[in-house]
Amino acid sequence: MKDYLNYTGKICVVTGAASGIGKATIDILNELNAEVYALDRNPIDQENVKYISVDLNDKNSIDDAFKLIPDHIDCFFGVAGLSGAITNYYTTFTVNFIANKYITEEYLKPRMSQGGAIAYVTSSGGRHWEKYSHEFAPFIKAKTWEEMITALHNQANEDTIGMMSYPLSKRAMNFYMAEKAAELGDIGIRVNALLPGSTDTGMIDEFEVEAGGNDALIAETGVAHRLATPEEMALPLIFLNSDMAGFISGHPLIVDYANEALINIKLKKDRLNTRVGSKLLNLNFFQNILKKQLEPLDQKTTSTSSSETSKDSTKEEQTKEQPKEDTSSEEKQAQEEAPAKEEPIAQAEESKEEPSQAETTKEEDTTKDSSNSETESEEDVEIL
């Protein structure tokens, strides 16, 4: 039987390869006899896979990593990403967008030839990138890593909550994918993006809190009514860079089990058709709302850490077998003390509470540029 995927012997580079969709991707590529270079901060011990340590938030680390990769690359899978729930605005945007653009411009374009293929994992949370392209235009126009970092500093403060950086970075990636598909198509290199729906990865707790709870997260899974597995996202990703997709380029492939279809036929509200790059989000008024929404995640992390510390201490002190400590009552109490689910920012904006005059004046210079360039009225901003 003919090998329609045709990965045998191909040099494949995968970022975010230690877990989730990235791990599922290198597992499948390994079975398809590809030569896999797996990039991640966390170690990977897998037969026939070449692990390379990299910090995608660090330009020098990326440069060092690509010194260990062959001069010719057949396929690139940009899987690594951050939710922004536990990382700041700068780190989230850098890993999700800046690193991908830098790798593409500095290493993929020079090392790929006709038949090469690039697939970025963006997000269904990055839809409507065409409509709101003005919000991330400075990052698209930037030519170097340093210029992108400057644009990032103009966009937000370093300690700005990272969760609003997530949809902006994913929209920017979808736009960038389309731009590269148009540019590199002339030399036979295909570029696509996979836009996953809600998937059960290592960041599931973060996305659950950002969505407003498990039920809200499941509601974004279309008619599946369950989270996707990492393999269910890795398989279409593998397809996009294979010979079977040889005439597909510039395509944002949404994999969400009909969630998009439900929106298109008006059976579901489109929560994502809103601006996410407004500099007003830097105001303390909005930052406090976001912090409040993320409190359950902080409490869960603290509770888990305290529980593990308690167990370790108990184990060291025990000299004979003792019954295990019952922490169920403590966990129950922590859940009862957790704040109620926070209203979306859109509802907060409609309330009577407004930013103080001092905060508005303080941020006047920050918002001046965006208000001049954005001619449409300010729309409600929802937590994605």
C-alpha cells in the first residue's frame, strides 16, 4: 500500500513536545518513521526522538536549540502555547506568537524548500482574526524579535494579567499563518493552522477557570459534550503537514466537533466576536476583575501545595504505620470559601461601577494611540 502521509525519513520539528497535543504529535510521527526533533523546557525520554531543551520566551535559547537541528527541515509543528492564567502578559504573548514568528523568519524560511510544510496550533479562541486585525497589526509589521518586544511593551504592562494576551496572540497567529501561506506558496511551502476546541491537556485547570467552570468549558465542545483528547487534535495536525494535504495551504482548520457550525446557524451565541486588544484592559478596574476570576485557580494551587507539604511532613514524622490524614474536610472548606463565579467583563462594564478619574487620567496616554486608530465604537469585552 502506498504511504499517503509520506513522513518516512522527514525532518520534523515539534515545539511543546513534552505533553498534551505536542506529545501526541511526536508519538504519531515516531510511528510514521519520521526523524523527530522534540523541543520543550521539560525533558523528553523517548526512543527515536531527539530531545532539545528550549525556552521559547528567550531568543538566545531558541537560537541555541536550532544549532542542534539539521540545516534542512521538512515539517514544522508549532504546538507550544500558554493559557495566560498563571503567566504574565509578556510571557504568554512571547511564547504564543513572537517565538513562532521568529522561528519562521529566522530558521524555517532559510531551511525549507519546495514540499515543506508548516502547521501552527492556534486556537478556536483566535477566531475573528480578520475583523480585529488592527489590534495586533504592530506585531505583524515588526521585523525583528526586538521590534516585537517593543510592540509588546506598548501594548500592555509586564504584570498585566496574561489571559487576555491569549486570544490576541492566537488571532495574530491565524493572521500570520495566512500571510505566510501567501508569501511561501510561490516556492512550494505550505502553511496552515489547527484551531482546537476544548482539549484535555495539562492546562485544563487553567482553561476551566478562565471559561468560568467545567460546564462552561464543556459547552465549547460543540455536540461532542466532552473534551477532546490530545490525539484527536494531533491527528488532524499530522494530516495538515502530510502529502495528503498537498493542495491545502492558508487554511485555519477548526477542530471543535461542530461548535463553529452551531454558531453559524444561530443555535449558539458567539462569545468570541469581541475586541481583546484594547489598552483599557490595563486599567486597574479591569485587572481586578480578571484577578477575581482567577482566584479559584490560585486557591486550588495553594490547596494542592499545602496538601502535598502536609503529607510529606507526616510521612517523615511517622515511625509506625498510622492511618492517613483525612483532608476531605479541609478541601470542602476551601471550596466553600472560594468566591462565586465572576461576571464577564461585559457585564461589569454595563454596571454602574466605573474606573476612577485618577485611573482614567493615568492611562490617558496609554490609550491615546489605540483610540485614534480604532474608528468603531468600544464593544463589550468578555472573558474568553
